[in-house]
Amino acid sequence: MKILSDIAALVTGMWITWKHIFRRPVTIQYPEEKRTPYPRYRARIVLTRDPDGGERCVACQLCSGACPVDCITMQSAEDKDGRRYAEWFRINFSRCIFCGFCAEACPTLAIQMTPDFEICKRDIMDLVYEKEDLLIDGCGKSPDYNYYRHAGIGVTQPRGSGAEEKPPVDVRGLLP
Amino acid sequence: MIYDPIDIALLLGKIALVFFVILTLAAYLVFAERKVLAWIQDRKGPNRVGPFGLLQPLADLIKLLTKEDFRPIGADKWLFYLAPAMAAIPAIMIFAIVPFGAPLTLFGHTVQLQVSDLNVGLLLFMALSSVAVYGVALGGWASNSKYALLGSIRGLAQLISYELSMGLSLVPVVMLARSFRLSDIVNAQAGCWFIVYQPLAFMIFLISIAAECKRIPFDLPEAEGELVAGFHTEYSGMRFGLFFVGEYINIIVLGGLATTFFLGGWHGPFLPPAVWFSAKVLAFAFLFIWVRGTLPRLRYDQLMHFGWKILTPLALVNILVTGWWLVLRG
């Protein structure tokens, strides 16, 4: 009997909704209760420093190139010792889509995503973050990493004293 | 008939009471609907305005009153302005014939707790419920919008499908009570509610009133998701509010009528009659909200098919069986 199975289906549906009336709501009452985002949640972008306190960013433009919405711009400059840095660095968070491509592209792990998702502003121009807004005093998610210990030959330490580097070979000593 | 000033004052008092209660209840029914639907969907519902969100209807009212009163280009001005009233007023008028409590004695006068005890009350209900659909039809026609027009066409098609079975499902009630007067129908159920004798007629009436107040399995004239908002797509502000509140008044009124016809009206043990009546009406309102949270919308042709090929023949057979039974019982 099709009609009996139809009625049974109706009653089953009504019973399910009846049970759900007494179930705890899954709602999180946002401004009062907040859920803790996971550590790898992608929200506000920061620029980190290496363990020695120097800026990690070498202004290579890779994040800017990876950005699908073109919200990152910077101007590179060079110190007297040859260490590159960003003269100014700007992220327009009103355009940012928080895809995390910039953090993936970064060769020095300078640009990183944080779980801080509450960056609403009254004025849209306040969402344009300059370098001083972005730079934090910390290493972010990679506490021990210092780019110049692995590369950047001869910039912060003499040649041959990097982490995976052998001392330079004296080419003349190799002569037969 | 002698017009005693106290009688007139009592009558006006009853009208004011009915208006106040119905309109307040309709506003809070909107709130209750949002709450219950939210619970069904594991949400919390409106809870920001006032304690537990209880002032939400007030906030909604302020919002509706301060919105722009918009009329589309090419709309038929007078019909466009008339339609919301046509939807809301018949709904309130039907309540005039519903007895909502046992007769009281005040100042030496017997007061029927019913605005008007017409001897053709049931027929007046049928007439007014047909008038109510004019609001839908005119609103959709006058809006000069294709969605609104489609909604009102569906409303009319729906009307001819359910109105017949609704009328036929009430015939056994009249046969049992031997009267069109609603107070007689209620008194005939003092011993045993008609739902016991007429479960089939009750089911047909229930389905028909769900279609009558355009609730979810039969909300074809509105059909948000298909027709934007159906017949009231182009309405804004308090005109939309009138359509909206009219729909909820309809729920209360039709719940009241279903109570009167099948659930013994205000009859019930222990509690005061008015309390019994409101409890039954609110149970109907809850049932409609619950059904809305459960069932999907029927298709236009499914409703017509269901109305004409199932409900109407069933109602006719039910009338015949009731007649035989009444004759055999003598």
C-alpha cells in the first residue's frame, strides 16, 4: 500500500523534527561566546621577525606575486651590509581573501597567517595595514628559523659559517 | 429587539477585546513561529530584543512602519492599496462568529462570549474565507509583476481545489449538530467531540485549512524560492505587514474554527472554558508551525490533483456514510 508508506514517511519526518525541538542549539552567541579557532586558522596576516630580532622579510615580492587579489604591495631596499628589507609594506585587508598563498610563497617564512579574525573597522581606510601595523615582535609559527643562517651568503655572518654551509674551498689549495 | 446601552457597551467591549487579543496573538505567533522553527533547526531564534527576545514583534512593527511605502511603476494604484486590507479584514471578521467561551452573566445580562451568534455562522465563514483570497488575487494582479501574478494565479487555482473539500467536510458537522449556528455546534459537542464521530472529515478540514491559510505544504502563492515572495513580492512596509499579519490571524481564526467544529469548542473538564479554547487554538497553531518545519512544498498540479481526486471524493463518501449512519440510528 503506497498510501500507508507515504503516511509513515510523514509521521517519521514529524517525529524527527519533534525530537530536534528539544535538542541543544548549536548556535554560538558570537559577541558573548567565541569559539577558539584552530592554530592554523587563516585570518589577519603578520610579518614576523627571526630569533635574533631582525626582520625576516627580504622584500622579494613573491607574496605580492602569489596574491590572487593583488592586495600586497611593498618597496624593497637594501642595508649597508647587503641585507634586503621592505622600505614600506602594505596589505589592504579590505581586498584580502585570506587564502594564505602569500604565506605559502614566502621563502623566509616572514609573512604568516594568524587566527585573529576580528578585524572589523568603521572606516574602510583603516583596513589598509602598513608595515608598522603588520610587523610583530616574535617568530610566529616557526620559532627557530632564521633565513640568513641558511642562505644569504655573507650578509649576516662570514662566508662558510652558515648552518648547512661548508667553509669555502681554497681553490688554489686544490691545485695539483 | 431592544437595544439596551449595557448590551451595546458589552458588545463593543467584546469587539475591542477580540481585536486586541487577535492582533497581539498574531504578532506573537510570528515570534513563536520563528522560535519553534529555530528550535527544530537546532538554532536559538530571535533572542536579542528584550528578555528571551520577547519584544521582537514590537521591533518588527517599528521596522515595518518606518519602511518606505513603495508602489511599482504600472501598478494599479487603488487595487494595489486595497489588496492588503482585503487579505487581513475578512480574516478578522471570521472571528466574529467563533464562540470562545461559555456564556457569562455580567450586570444581570447573559453575555455570549462570541461577537455575533449568527444562525448562518458556518455559511458566513465559507463566504468570508472565499473573499480572503481576493486579497491574494488582487495584490498579485495589481502589482504589475510576473512573480506576483504567478503567485496570485496559483492562489486562485488553490482556492478552487481546497474550498470545495473544506465545505464538504463541514457538511457532516452540520448533519450531526443540525444547525449552522456555531454556538449550537459547540453545545452539540458537550458530551462527545465530533472528531470522534468524524475523524476523516477532521483530517480533510485540517488539510484544507492548511491550504486556506497558505501554510507550508500548500504555500504555493508565496513560494519563496520559486516566486521571490509570490503575490506580495512588490509590497513593502506596513502593506506587506498587513498581508503577513493577515496570514497569522488566519491561522488563529481557522484554528479556532477547527476547534469549534471538531474539538468541542470551549468544552473541557476542570479548566475555565476560555482557557480550553485558547489551548486548543494554540495547539493548532503549534501544529501548523511544526508541519512547516517538516514538510516540503507541494507542486501546483499535485495540490490540484490531491484536492480534486482525493479530498473531494473522500468528503462526499464521508457525507453519504454519515447520512446512512444517522438514518440507521434514527
